[in-house]
Amino acid sequence: MSLARPPRGGQVHESAVERLDDAQGEQSRLREAADDARGTPSEETAAAELREAEHRVTGQEAWLTWIERGF
């Protein structure tokens, strides 16, 4: 079984770029929400949501790197 990378500029690459952009947008939105929630009862929930968003961005970055560079 071959694990060849999808071609750069192809549909898989475009999808990876879009998913990374979406994840970064969500991360930015949740960062603002976490800042706004500081000192409130929802601070912990907002911080947890932000951490999850950061993990999604990291995963999307890794996927895109693999597609583009193979590592």
C-alpha cells in the first residue's frame, strides 16, 4: 500500500487550506471569548474551548504540512 501525498493545488490540498483557515478563525473567535470571560463563572469553559480550538489548529497545520512537504 502506498501512502503517496495528494498533489499540491488539488482538491485535497485546497480542502486542507480551507479547514486550517476555518480552524484559525474559530480559534480567534474563541480567544476573544476567553478574554471576555476572564473573572466570570464561564472562564473555565471558555478556556477549555480555546484549548480544543488550539488542538484543532495544530492538527490542521500538521495535515497541511504533510500534504505540502511530506513530513
